[in-house]
Amino acid sequence: MPYGSALIKGLGFTFRLMLRKPITVQYPTERDVLAPRTRAEPHLRRWPDGTLKCVACKLCARACPDCLIDIDTTKTEEGPQIIDAWRWESQACMFCGLCADACPWDALELSANYELASYTSDALWRTLSAGETADTIKHHKEVAAELEAAAGGPETSAAEPPLSEGTFQGAPSAGKEGHPA
């Protein structure tokens, strides 16, 4: 009779679950509440004035274990590199966060945007265009000029430009790499 008791025990468990309230979320109309530390799509952070924090050091691309980040840059005569394009392939990303951890400028973070589905594979490459980086170069030059004026000369200041809320304070100080921020 051991088989009959196991069957009754299994059916009892099944009927108990049938009487519970369902936990299914009707996904596009209802959204589940995400945990505060949800890691999903990486995106570049900006200064309060809207310019990008990224200085094109390419550490995020080197840190990615799947080599999914591609950064095209142009070296300028004034010094800082210009980001022509910053691309990330979402279809193979495992959202490990190593790219964001590697960034010393706190310019990259993983957002809570998890809706990355697409009907074509071309749409799975997220690209930051070159037009969005022109203001960033202008911002870096302005901050460098302010730091030079405050210190009385080029690259002698250890002061950092103000960071937005929640940023990593251990980033390299301004002027070490020839970049203001």
C-alpha cells in the first residue's frame, strides 16, 4: 500500500496549490516590482549638464568577458579622445556588471531596463552616436580650464569636478590622465 499513500499525498499537495491565489503577472498590462539592485541594460551616465562622463578609456570593453562592448574613438590634437560610437550587443550579454565595475570614472552603470526584446538581430546592438559626444568634449575642455585657473597652472590641481549623486568617489583625480573628468 505504499504506492497508494504516495498518490494521495501528491494529489493533496496539488489540490492545496489549486486553492491558492495565482501569482501570475499579466505582463504588458501589469509590471512586477523589480528589486532595487536589478542589473540589466548598461548605459552611459551623464554630468548634471547633460554631457557624457565617459572619457573613452575603453576599460569597460576590456573587462567584458564576452567582448560585447565596442568603442570607436578619435584622438584629438588637444588631448582627449572623442567617442565616435559606443556599441553594446544585448543578445549575448550576461549582465554580470564587470563593465560597470571596471569604469574608474563611474560613467557606466547597469540600469533596470530589462525589456530588450527585438524582432531583428540588428536592433540588438545598442549604439550611442557621435553627435551625443560633441557636447562632452566641450564640457571636458571647460572643466580642464576651470581646474587650471583654480590651481594656477595646467595639471597641478588635485580637485575633482562635482559628481552627480550616487557616484564612486574613488575615481582617479582630475588631470592624472590628461582628462578633466
